[in-house]
Amino acid sequence: MTGRLVVPWPDRELFAARGDRPLRMLAISDEREPSLDSQRTREALEPIDLIVGCGDLQAEYLTFLADAFRVPLIYVRGNHDVGAAWRREQRESLPEPLIDGRLHEELGLRVMGFSGSPRYNDRELQFSEGTMWVRAVAAGLRMGRGRRPILVISHTPPRGMNDDDDLPHRGFTAFRWLAERLAPPLWLHGHTALVRTGLDDRCVRHGETLFYNCTGATLVELVPRDGT
């Protein structure tokens, strides 16, 4: 079942360029959503403007959805998106993932992404808290304050925001600092298994930011906020 999330988005420029039409994104991570294999299901979700991948999905699945909906794809890599086979698929069929902490613009939407998870063994795409602090602080200083709002996507959530206590699934404390500095209206992530079902179990709000676990697939609709 594909979830749905509507988020008022405070960016006049984004909607002015779209004639005030909502921006509809399919946010996916960690678990393949079987219903999306059906053309009828995909048609019922349209129009989709953008696919957003938050990690731990096969490269060919990302390609399949971008091709099926005929829309751009932006994504970060999860801690399981490693190895020669994944890199080959990425090289042959996917755009480059978002560069950690660098601003990217797609369809007028400003996006920042972070790949990977906390380190728990010697494989790639796992990072120490210190490494992520360096990246988060650099991103926060580059962005400054008072600019147009951004969407943040990551594989791992911030510490205390939809994360777990075990090391592999513990969130990054550095991400909490970044959220408080940038105050993004929405932060999408994956990585943490959904033990319960229902929209409330995917969401937590802290300050001005809604953190949302998009494990599986969620139709996220950004709509103009009153007064923008």
C-alpha cells in the first residue's frame, strides 16, 4: 500500500513557476512496494513529477520507476547499496546520487541529500559521527540562514527522530544540528524498519521540520502554504 503525505510548502518561487500546481513526489526507500509493479496502480497515482530515493533499494528498481513514470530521479545511497554490481548498475542506468550536503535543484525544488549510515563494520557507505559532523557543519555554513526552503533527504534519520537504539539504526546527532540550523519544512529518510503501520508512526515533528520515514513508497504532495 502506498502512503500519502501532504505538506504545505513555504516557497513562493517554486509554485509561481508551476502555476501554483502542487509538486507530487514518489518517495521510496528500503522495501520494494509490490503494488507499483502494476501499471493500473501507477496510473492511479499520476501525475508524478519526481522520484525521490532514500536508499537501500536495487539500482534497477530505481531505474524502473523513473522510466515507468517518465520523470526525473534524485536519490541517496543506503548502507546496503554497495559492491561492484550496484556500482555497475548505477554507472549504466542511473544519474549520480546527490553529493552529501551539496545543494541540488530539480524542477525548482531545492534539495540536499546525505547517503550512508553509522559505522558498524568495515563496509563502505558507513560513517562515524565525527565524519558526519564535518559534512553537516560544512553544509550548514554553506547554506547560511534566511534562504529559500529546502527538502533534505537522507538514508539515516537524525538522532532521536524515527531512529532506533541499536548502532546500525541509530540516527546521526549531526543531523539534528543541521535541521535546527536550516529548518527544512520536510526531511525524508529511510533505514529504520517500520514496526507498526499507519501515518502517525512514520512522522515526528521537531521545531519547524517534519521528519518522515518513507520506507516502502509514499506519495508526497507539496502544496502552497497559505500566505506564500
